[in-house]
Amino acid sequence: MIVFAVSDKGGTGRSVTSANLAYQRALAGDHVAYVDFDFGSPTAPAVFDVPDILRGTGEGGLHSYLEGTAPEPARVDVWRRTEHPVLRRHTIGAGRLVLLPGDVSGGEFVTDEDAVQRCVDLFLRLHGEFDLILVDLSAGRSYAMDMVLEATARPELRNVPHRWVVFHRWTRQHVIAAAGLVYAARGLLEGGAELGHDKDALRAVIRFVRAAVPDPDSSLWSHVSPAQSAWMQMYDERLRRLASELGVGDTVLLGTVPLEPILQWQEQLITEEEVVATKIANKETLDALEAIAARLTDDTHWGKP
């Protein structure tokens, strides 16, 4: 299964949430590849705490591979290369967790036929090796999105299941932007159809994740005044109506990640230790990440393509 993580805006929590989902699936025993197609900002290694390539690899990254200057993309065994103490002693029974990093000096680039074919070849190889491939794409309607839309429309990948997860924050602007990325002219659906996808089939494999969602009833907000609490409740309901009207409501929602302080200040993996031992993270956040990770491949949460 290939899962593409997208967002219309930066700062949605797409990358840090995607990395946490990959981590949870590997903990559960799946062999997982995290593919950093965020060419303009290849910072996934920072989330996995691989310090020597925090802003991408200096040699053989995905940018170099897709442009044909590297025969194979670099791979990082996260369990071995990370300096995160919990990940270094990962649970017995965990699957592989492999990061394919971007280039430190990459950036967006116009793709050609050769790049698309290399993308197809890469996905085919990874599909044969891993249970889950999570591809983190650049924000917005990017060259990376166009490339994978074209690649997944090719006959070679017709039998490789793939899904799209659209991330957005729980604000009016982000809800509108997420809807636009999928449904607007030149959006995911229209762009995919132009590149050879069946629009209805593509629509069936798109779901949304709301990130950094404040819960008005949470203890985090127990100090607010009655007027502020009432406003939060009212605005939360307004956002729910807006999301429903724009096609990003509960019927296509894969999950919600609560507002989590340590994710706002330190984009990192949330482990059991942060919840139980040091108690710097909230259990509700870990529970939400575990649930979304499970739903990525649970057909009951997806339409039939």
C-alpha cells in the first residue's frame, strides 16, 4: 500500500504526523518506508532524530535519483541511525523503518518522462519490499504531486493500491485550502483526471486528517473565561458546518490529532515514554495517532475505488 500525504498549506503538521504514523505502523510489525518527496524542505530526518542529515542527505537523495544522477536513492535505517533513545531500543517484533531522504540542496523541479518512469520503478520496488510506503509530498499543487499522479496512472502501478491523506489545521483558512487542493480547478481530482485517473476512483481513495485541533472541553483550556469557552464551542461548530459544506466533513475524515504542545514546539515522534514515563505528551494524542495509523489500510474507512 502506498499512502500519499499532502496539504495545501505549510504548517499543517503533515510531515510530523506522517512520520508518527509510519513509526506506529512499524511498531505494530509492518515494514515501512518513509519517502521524503517534500523536495523544497526535506526535513523528515529531524523528526526521526537522525542528526547528520537534518536537512537532507548530501549524496544520492531522492532529488538526485529522480533526475538520474544517482542510480538508487539513499536509504536510512531509522532504528540504527536515530539518536532518539527510545527508538534505539525499539520494541522486539517491530518491523523495519526505513527513510528515503531528500537532497540537502534539492528544491522543486520540473519533471520529465524519465523522472516519472524512475518514480514508477521506485514505487514498484518499494511495494515489493515494504508493507506500507508513506510518501510525504510538498505543500500545495506541486511538481511532486503531478509526478506521482502521473506515475500512479501508469499501467505498471495499476494493481498497486494507493491512497491520499490530506492534512489541514482546524481553522477556517486551512479548511478552505484543503477543500481547494482536492476539489478546485487544477486540484487533486481534476489534475489526476487529466493525467489518466478515473475521477470517481480517485475520489474514493482520498481522506482528510485534521491536525492540531483544540478540544474546548480539554483540561488544556480549563483556565479560559466563560465567554472564551462559549466562543470556542460556537466556532468549533461553525468549522464543522463549513467542512461539511466544502466536502471535507466527517464523512471523509480519517481522524483528528489533538492540539499537542510538544508537537508545536518540538516536531517529534510521540512514544509511550513521553506519555507514561516523562508525561510530557498527552495520551489522547498518542491514541489518535495509533488510530489513524491503523485506519490507513483498514478498508472500512475508505470507499471502494
